[in-house]
Amino acid sequence: MKEHISVFTGTSIQVNRIASLLEEHHISFLIKNPIESGRLAGFGTSGESVEVFVLNSDLKMSKRLLGAFEVNSNL
């Protein structure tokens, strides 16, 4: 089974808010940002493809938090 699971994909602004929410609840996460990686490497990407990953053990709590967040922020 995968150790990290993708729980959200969106803009970097949305992902930063999600990261803040997860930090508030002491949930470890990773952010995969191919836009920023491409910029640093000298090539560009397009789209809203920034992803947030959480540990499989935190998946249930993360989904609950993100569900409440999406309802309240109309994502």
C-alpha cells in the first residue's frame, strides 16, 4: 500500500490554505508542485496541478477536514 496518498489538487493558493489547515491539526503532508519545479529547472508547465499528499494513516482525518473546508469555502 502507498505510504502517501493524494488528497487535493488545485492552485498553489488553495494548496497553501489546505497546508495551513493540516498543520493546525498536526497532520503531516507533502506538496508536489510541478509548476515551481519546472520554473526552477528552467522550463514551464501550465494548469492547476499542485497536489497535497498525506500519510495513509492520516487519510481519514484529512478527508474529513478537507470535506468541511470545501463546503465552507465553495471549492
